[in-house]
Amino acid sequence: MALEINLVVRGTVQKVMFRQTVVRAAQRIGLKAGASNMRYDRSLVKLTLIGDEDKVHELVTALSSGKKLNSWGAVVKSLEEDSDPIPYDQHQVTTENVDQRNWNPNVEMYL
């Protein structure tokens, strides 16, 4: 069954390759994902996950673990349902455009 979930992610999530890390993790397990930094709060990213319900929950559980997500120190402190979500296709980074961005190659992803 397909599920769409919109989250507010707080923690060390900007300037640490979080968006690339989570979008690529979603790609690997067959989900669509979109992530956007919020300029007004450097500890906040909005995230959309779409796909198989079990896989969405698997990724949400991994994000909620409190563990470092990559070698740059991305860590999620909290996840909340987003009451004012960004539509998937309007996110800054999505599974469709992640490869078109100029990412720093010196990051190891743990997800």
C-alpha cells in the first residue's frame, strides 16, 4: 500500500549533507523523497516520503534512531508530522533531481 508522509525534521540537518543522505537512502529502497532546508531555522528540514508503507516506516525508524546518518554528522533530534507540507515536486531536493546537484563527494552515508 502506498503512503505519503510529510515530516518536520529537527536536529543537525543543514550544512551536513542531510538532504542528499536521506533522498539517496529513499532511492535505494524504492521510495520517492523530497527534502527542503528552511532558511528561517537552520535546525529544520521539511521532508516528504512516498511509497510502500513498510519501507516508509523503515526509513522513518532509521531517521529516528538518533545515530549519525553520515560522516558529516547529520543527526535527527526529532520528527513531527508537518501540518503545512511542501508539495513533493516543489522540494529543493527530490529523487528526480538529486543527481543534477553539485554535491560534495567527500561524504560517507550510513543510511
